[in-house]
Amino acid sequence: MVWGPNSKGSFTIKSAYNIQIQERPSYPQAGLLKKMWKLNIPPKVKIFVSMLIRKRLQVKARLHRFMPHISPACPICQN
């Protein structure tokens, strides 16, 4: 990713965000996420479901904090 200046020649967070959005590959769950964000449900549920759909929940890592015998590594990629 190359972060260049915006049309006025200045570097802003907005210009960095726009570059990131342009270079991000689309994913198949994008439509599902858009529908979910429009639902009338509590924000914390929306965030949880969004993380669940995008496979961003780190359940084993959190369990490892309280139960050290549980490996925090991902069972798929061992990362």
C-alpha cells in the first residue's frame, strides 16, 4: 500500500483510509454484513456477529489467559 497525498497535496487519515478501501479485496460475506448492520439489534450484538462472520473471534487465545493448559494456537494454521 502506498499512502500518497490527497487532491490538495496533504496527507490525511481520510486519504489513507480511501487507499486501504480501494486495495482491500472483497469477500463473500460483504452482503451478509451489510444486511446485518441494517437490523434493529443492539450494537454489541452487531459487533459480535460481524467478528464472528469475519472469523475474528479469538476464543482460544482468551481461554488460554485463564486456563494455561489450553493452547492459544489456531487449530487450522497453528498461528
